[in-house]
Amino acid sequence: MKNILNSVFETQHQSAPFEQIQTANFIPALELEISKTLEEIDHICSNPEKPTFENTLETLEDSGEQLGIISGILFNLNSAETSNELQEVTQKAAPLLTKFQNDVRLNKVLFDRIKSIYDLKETLDLDVEQLTLIEKEYKGFVRNGALLSPEDKDKLRLIDTELAQLSLSFGEHVLADSQAFELHLTNKKQLDGLPETSIAQAEALAKEKNKDGWIFTLDYPSYVPFVTYADDRELRKEMSLAFGKKGFQDNENNNETIILKLVRLKKDRANLLGYSSHADFVLEERMAQSAPQVNQFLDDLYQNALPFAKKEWEQIEEFAEEKLNLNDLQKWDTAYVSEKLKQELFDFDDQILKPYFPLPNVLKGLFEIVERLYGLRFEQSNTIQGYHKEVICYEVFNKSGAFHAVLYADFHPRSGKRSGAWMTSYRSQNQTQRPHISIVCNFSPPTNDDPALLSFNEVTTLFHEFGHALHGMLANTKYSSLSGTSVSWDFVELPSQILENWCYQEEALSLFAHHYKTGEPIPMHYVQKIKDASQFQQGLQTLRQLSFGYLDLSYHDENATEITSVKAHEEKQINKLQFTPSIEENCMSTSFSHIFQGGYAAGYYSYKWAEVLDADAFELFLEKGIFDKGTAQAFHDHVLSKGGTEHPMKLYKRFRGSEPDPKALLRRAGLIQK
């Protein structure tokens, strides 16, 4: 019987046939496509003709398309809809794919052909995108061991295989610990302070599990409201401690040893390639360029934010003592006290906003905003298959009415889905095909009586991930490897973070912020309160983000292999950035999936780096108008459609007319001394 994964999908827009795919299909399909792709590589290498851009670079770019689609489906499902069986398959697939990548990158004949073209690139009649492809491929081979001795190439293969498997195990452990915990309450008094939506969700989950009362979990839509609003301090403590223990317990899911192995292997790999650290290896290809420059960037933000953070913490302590009779604040108190303080300062409670943000309305408004800016139109499809019944599938059309992309939207938490929010793709864009993009979130689910009502933070998260999706959907490049989000890591967050700004603008909010029962538009004084509260505790929030950035770099600098205790190292790095005491049984690093499972190793700083870009870029929209056609067209033409076809600073300056002003972020956050 033919394996469906090895065929051209006979579905609408050749979208993934999720309903026909079986877990057992993946390994045989991958093995076959790896074999086919290596044959394609052999054909390039054995070509008797002189190496040219067309017969080497373009042919290599076109190779392995189906292999990329299959591996994309597998790893995307492992994040959004996994199972024990799928995790086992993914663990088997990782070394297969790592070996394949090494077989390509360490192929001397192939590299020699690429190098011969690279050495002559200035004499060839090539456009900017073609030159970028040559640079990227040449550096990709060199940075993956092409110049190493045969002995060192073998060492690199072993390192890469182990890194791939350890990263997968790290994520599986975090997910397992998350799903193993639940807080089951049966006394209604214990719910005091909690929003009705949180209580309803907890009651629905308990019924789903055939239990009385209410069940709260470590999924963000359950956890965050609980530690923010629950009056019962001991229960907040129980939830907070459970959240901080992920990957740090004395069980089979402990990630401490995995972290030490990952850190050592990344440094060994960097040393093998001639770099002093993994950070140096990574940052060479980023806008930031070097670890000292990143540290200087973080230090500058720290110096600006610290005075504000100290004042904000003093305010929290005074308020907690005077109004809440709370002394000796712990980490399970900060969100609770901060929310009470915000309510008093701004006469503002985030919960009063939720009725104005039903997910269907927010999504409809977001689509309208995107149509006004970039001309895209979204139509829900019943023929495109989703990988779960909750996934909503859309066909996306451009302003001329032509098909432009497929969009999958997956909004709510469930078993088998990792926490957080992300954008990914199932099919890349190039000059012959349009992309298939997915956004995955973990928003508050609907109840029996009400639609999913989003917190304002969830609204901004949706806009953030949709910004990434726009980067994918609006891509218009010749080559997949330069398309969409295939850009410098500290540039990739610009499209996502800039779109968040529309959430604070009256003209945008008026399109979708309507009460789900009455249809009443959000009162303008609420909009003003949103704006006023946007600078609330920005000093503390900045220190929190900086702590992640510093910690990330410390795991990947030249001293990383001196770490012997993950917990002790973490405390040393972030103590100066925190105001609550360290908790012995908690460790953030052991669930820091961004850097130990995702692609943010030595790159977490990029969130703040991109905030500088987006704050500066949005100032132009504010100056010209948030729906100004010319500004939107310029952002489309020079950023969203260009992918990684040129250096990101060139693209940015072409849009903005100048390099970004670092003070734009400080102005927006209110972190400039007046």
C-alpha cells in the first residue's frame, strides 16, 4: 500500500491530508525521501558540467521538497497534537534527519562546487537574492563543518545527533510534568477572588474528568488567572511552586543533566568550528553580531529600567502592607498584589475587559485590520483538513482576489499540546508555490454558556503570532530558504511585535472590541485606561525580560562548561534582577524551552532588540496614521515580503529611512527620566 506521505497531496492547495496520515507512516516516508534527496544531491555532484548557479545552487535549493514537508508535519504535530506514539517516532526521526543534514553539509564534492561559485560570485550576473542565496549556502556549509578534517566531521555528526535527541527529551519532560499536576478544589470558599470565567473553565474541566468541584492546571489560561486573582495565598503558593518545579523534580522528567549536556555539547560544537563559544557562533550571523554587543544592549536597558523597577517594587511593598496586610512578599504574591495595585491606581480590572474580547470578534477584527493594511481576505474552508477538530482552516486571498496562502488557527489548550504560543509552517513559499501557515495558542477556552473571552494579554498574543503569520503569508521571494521568517533571529520578532501596537489604538479597537452579549462597543474610558496601564510596572517587566536574556547568554558563553549546578548558576545570574527571594524547590532553567528546545539559544535578547525596532517603526505609523496605505505598503514591500533576501538593517532603513532610534522603546515604556 502506497504511503500517502510520499505522494503529491491530492487535496485543496496540496494541503496536508491530516485525516489520512497515520503515525506509522512517518519513519518509512522519511527514509524514502532521505534516499531520494541524497540521490538528487549525488546527481548534482556527478554533473560533468562546470558548476554554475543554476546547476548547483538552484538545483540544491529545489531538492528534498517532500522531505521538508513530511518532517514539518511530524515536528509540528509533536508540538501541537502529540502522543506517546508520536513522541517515540519523533525520537527516531531526529537522528535520521540529523544524519541526513550532516551527509549533505559534510559532502566535500558538493561543497567544492558551491565554493567555486562563491569565489567567483562578484563576476557573475546575479541579482541580490541570488547573491544572498550563495552567501547563505556557503556559510551554511562552513558553519556546519565543511572545512573540518574527516575526524572532526565524525565528531560533529555525533554532537549533532545527541543535541537533537536531548532537545526533544527536554520538551517532553516539561510537557509531562505540566500534565501531571492538577489542583482539585471542592470547597467553593477556595475560589474567592477568581474571575467567573476561570471558575467556569475549572468546573468544565472537572466534569470532563468525571470529578466534582473545580480543577486548575499549569496551562496558562488556568494558571495565570489563578495566581493573579485567587485570594487564598496558600493555594497561590501551591500553584506557583508546581509551575516552578517543571523539569526540576526528583523524577524521570528532571532536566538538570540534560541542560548540562546541552551546554557542553553546544560549546564543543562551537570550539570544533573555531569559535570560543556557542554565543559567538550564533551571534556572528545576527544583527547584534557579538556577545559583547548584546551584553552592552542588555546593560543599557538594565541601567534605564533599574531605577523605575526599584520605585515600582517599593510601591508594591507599601501597598501590600497597608492595603492587603501582606509582609515578606514571595513570588506567588507579586501578580496578585500587582493586579490589586493596578485596580486602585487606574480604577481598572483586566477582567472587565474580557466580555469585550470574544475570540470570534477579535479574529474578525484582526482580519479587517490586516485587509485594510495589506489587502488580505480570509475565508474559512471546510475542505482543507485540520489536524484536530478545534483547528480552523482558512484560504487567504490577496487584494486582486488570487489565492495567497493557507492558514491554520489552533487556539485552546488540550492534552498533547505544549504550552505557549507560536507560528509555524507546513509548506514554504517560493516562486512556484504559496505558503501554508499555522498559528498555535493556548487561550481561555469557551464554556457551555459563553464563547472564549480573551484577556487583553491574550489579545496582544494573538496579534503577535499573527504578525509572524503575516511574515509567512506575505512572503514573495524566489527561494524557500530565504522566504518569510527565514531571517536573522533578532529581526524575526519585528513583524510580530509591531502588530501588537494596533491593540492599543482606538481606531483599531473599535473594529472588534464589542460586548459579546449587548454588542456595545468598548467604552472609550476603558481604552484610555488600557493606554494608561500600558506603562504600569514597565521597569519590573523589563528586568524580568532581561533576566531571561542574561541567563540565556550565560548558558552559551565561553564559561558555560564551568557550570556544575543549574540551580546555583541560575541564581547567580538573575538574583540582581529579582526582588523576591529564591525558592529552593524551583528552577526556571529546567523549563526554559525557548533556549533548550526551541531556536532561541543565545538569542532570547532578540525580543528586546526587536522591541526597539517595532517601537521605532510604529512611530512612523502613528505619524502617518495607523491605516496609512503608503506606510503599510512600504512595510510590506521592504520587510514583510522580502524575508531574508537582504541584510535586515538594509531592509529596515529602506522602510524607515534611517536606523532605529534606541530611545523609541524607552519612550514607549516610559523608562526615560523626566
